[in-house]
Amino acid sequence: IFKMNELVPLICDVHVMRLFYTFVNTSWRMDLIDDADRKRFIKAGLTEAANTTACTKSTATFKLCLKKAQADSLITEFEGLELDREAEVTHTSHSRFIKDMWA
């Protein structure tokens, strides 16, 4: 369990989050972690990914990960909306328009 905690800060984009999601769910299916840990790790991973989602394809992929986490009952709808907003803010702050304004 402690090793999974160490992986969360390494989620540098949503594509790594997809791998992490698979790893956590595989560990859960193998009874290596319980449901509470599964939810905690996925929420932590999504929170980390929300702060690294910068391009359009990453944003779309992140939204798919959010839908999957909600469908698996790992996050609430409210948590999903919060994370989605965080990803949108990150995406917007990395846009060319914003970068050109401050250049």
C-alpha cells in the first residue's frame, strides 16, 4: 500500500494516470488492497492528473477517466465536477492565448 502512495506524485500526465488506474484496479481485483484504499488511490491520482492536464487530447482523456471513476463509484459526481474544473483551469492556463498575453 505504501508503495502506491509513492507512485501518485509520479503521475505527470493523464496517460500515466490511465496506467495507474489499471494498476490500482488490478491490485484490488487480486485482493491486495481493499475498496477504501482503491478509492483513495484513484482520487489521489485523479487529483494529481488534474494539475498536469494541459493539451486538448489530455483534457478529453482526463474526462474519460473521470467518467470511468464515477461509473466504478470511486468518486462522487461532486468530486468529478471539482476535478474536471481543476483540469480545465490547468488547460486554460497553458493555452497559447494566455501565454501570449504574458509574453
